[in-house]
Amino acid sequence: MDFSAILTAAVTGAIGPVAAAYALAAIGLNIHFGYTGLLNFGQVGFMLVGGYGVAISVSEFALPLWVGVLVGVLCAVVLALLLGIPTLRLRADYLAIATIAAGEILRLFYRSSFAEPLTGGVYGLQQFAGDFYELNPYPPGSYGIGPISFSARDLWVATLGWGLVLLGVLLVYLLIHSPWGRVLRSIREDENAARSLGKNVYAYKLQSLVLGGVIGALGGMVMVINTQSASADSFDPVVTFFLYTLLVLGGAGRVLGPVIGSVLFWFVMVFLDALLRQAIATGLIPSTVLADAEVGAVRFALVGLGLLLLMVFRPQGILGRREEMVLDAR
């Protein structure tokens, strides 16, 4: 097997546009789960409304791309308010139920025949990021170091994605080390104690949900701009659990946890995919044991096993602390 090609593919995937989009969405989830203790199982819903906010604005209403970004952000704010206002005064598990249901309801609605004139239904919307690619400062060609290379198009999207990740990390660092961030962490530890000190716990939770949702929506925008396609089936609930996986891997409640988790997660995912496919192609794994079409399922099973071992031996992740994983779901 060509391990050099396998490692090259893994490193390229770990620093590519998709990893940046997931890191951005996980930064938003880290605000919810890592710092405030909110059990949001519908972060993919924020990614969906952000991505479709851009796609619909440009494709159906011929608005500039930057207006579509504002529409996507506004949609994320509205979704956070709709989810948070009725549930954040209740126990944490009510928010978990509401968010996972909302994410799936939105996916089914956006792919439905009823919404097809606006969303494209099961086919989605395509070719709406032309304004963005026209601003590409990189001349056509390949860019990289050694065997790791990106096309000018992919490098431009990766530059946008990782640039937004950097801004998100800086924003979270400044906020979490501010009085507002200290209140969030006190809510995560014991919201009754924070309430007894005169803090409006409900308002802080709602602010956290809105902020993390907006950052998640930006992750969805990067994802659809990268593929020039907004398809509802790309935003299924599995995406949220991927986000939790990389967040736990990097360390919940740590500023760089989502970034490190995303890089490692996509390195492992692409590495396993390339390794298994090469093993099948070279005959090391007989096709009677594992077929090419089954590689995706086996890869997910192996990642799940790795997550299980991580939770047993180091539940705080690489950068985290054990207390960051303790939630009071009252």
C-alpha cells in the first residue's frame, strides 16, 4: 500500500475547507455545551438555515452574496429565539429534545415538495457562490507544500474558512475571559448559585444560544459555498454528533478544543477511508470480507469505537479537564 498517498490525503482533509466548516460550527457548539452547559443536539439546524439563507437569497432573489450572509445570520438568530424562549426556563433535557427535533423538522421541511419552489426540494440549490469565487486572489494553479496541495479554488475557500475560525477563536477567548463569560461558566457549574447572585440566568442562556447558533450558521455557509450546493440531506442529525465527537476529542470548554478536534477528526476519517480502500484494492482485505461500498459504514464504526475508548480513558479530551464534562441537567 502507498502510505505516503494515504497520509497526504489525510493531512489534506484535516486542513481543508470541510474541516474548517466543522471547526467553526463546533466553536458555536462549544459556547452552548462547553461553556454554558446547554444540551444542544440540533446545531446542524443552525448550519442548515445559515447555508440556505445564502443559497436562497442569491439563487431565488438574485441578492448579493453579502446580503445572503446577513440573511443567514438573521435566520440563525430567529431560530435560536424560537428554540430558546420556550425551553430555556425548563430543565436542560427539554432543550435537547427541542433542538434535535427542530433540526430534523427543518431538514424535512427544506427537502419537501411544499418548499421545493424556494429550496429546490431534494435536489437543493446549486451554483450560487459566483460572487465569492470572482474575488479569488489566487491565480489558477496548485498551491501547497510537497505532496499536499490545493487548487486555487479550494485554497480560497480554506482561507475564508480558517480565517473565520481564527476570528471565532479570538472572539470566544475575549468573551470567555470577560465578566459575561465568567457568568456563563458559573451557570454551567451551578445556575442556582448564579441566580442567587442576581444574575439573569435565562437571559444569559438565550444570549449564549444566539451567539453559538450564529457561529454555527457561518459554518453552514462555508460548507455550502465550498460545494456550491445547498442540499437538505447534507444537514442530517449525524452532523451534530460529528460536532460533539470532535468537540469531546479536542476538549469541551477549551478555546482551541473545537479546532484541534476538527483537525484530528478529519485526519482520522480520511486516513481510515483511504487505508481501507487501498487495502481492498491491493487484496489485503478480500472483497468477500469488505466491499468498497461498505467502507463508509466501517469507517464510522471505527470512529465510534475510538470515541468510546476516549470517553473511557480520557473523557475530557486532549485539552480539556474532567470537570468540563460534568453537567447539571436540572
